[in-house]
Amino acid sequence: MGTIINDLEELKGLIEKEKAAGKKVVFGNGCFDIIHVGHVRYLRGARELGDILIVAVNDDSSVTGLGKRKEVVTPAVERAEIISAIDCVDYVIVFSDPTVENLLSTLKPHIHAKGTDYTEGNVPERNIVLSYGGRVAIVGDPKDHSTRDIIRTIKNLKEK
């Protein structure tokens, strides 16, 4: 069971101790609004790259700010709790910034894991990760699961 950390400086201290103990730190992020198998496969794939997995969860305003949906289904505090209950996750932090650049530059994980909707060349935070000596990795199964599709399916079932 992972630990939810609400303070970035506290998480930074914990991660520095993990690194000092020789642990390889992996960082993943996402909205995780309705958990599905693609999320689990992504998180497992990320964890396989190292010893410690940090997961950053978008807060409610940053989910809607991404423009994909007008509202969230599951509040951020509950999404963080769900993600922390997944056995391969060590630490969870909720963030409100439009990107995870600040988290990456503060925590400096060895690996920034992104899903298969990206390539190593088009990850938005790639330059920050490379600037401190980290690397970007693509993990998970093909992106054929999505919260938008689940919502659409539920709406269609309701209309039938």
C-alpha cells in the first residue's frame, strides 16, 4: 500500500532517502478518473523499471483544465486513495499544475514513465528529465482504454 504525501518538500526528503539507500526511483502521472486495466498495466510497467514508484495525480481543476472533460467523476482525494491502494505504488501526490515539470525538477526521479500514447521523443517533460540526467520510458499496453470511452459506454447503456 502506497503513502499519500500532500507536501512536495516532504516527498522530496523521502525520495532523497530512497535514492541514498540505492533505490531506483520511477515517476508516473495521470488523471486516473475512472480506474481501468490500462491504468493498472501502465503502473505495473512503470514499477518494473525501478524500486520505488511515485504517482502524481492531477487535481480536479487540472483534469478539467486539460480540456478533455468538463468535470471529474471521482474527486482527486479519492483518486489518490485508490492509486495508493495499488500494490506497485509507493508514494502518491496530488498536483494542480498544468504539467508535472515542477515535480520532476524537484524530485529528480531516475525514470519518468509515460503511457503508450507518447513516444520517448514527444513526452512534454522530456527536456527537464534529460537536464538532470534522468531518462524517459514508455510503458503499458496500447492506448485502447480510456475514461472517455468508459463514460461514453455508460451513457450509451443508459440510453438503451
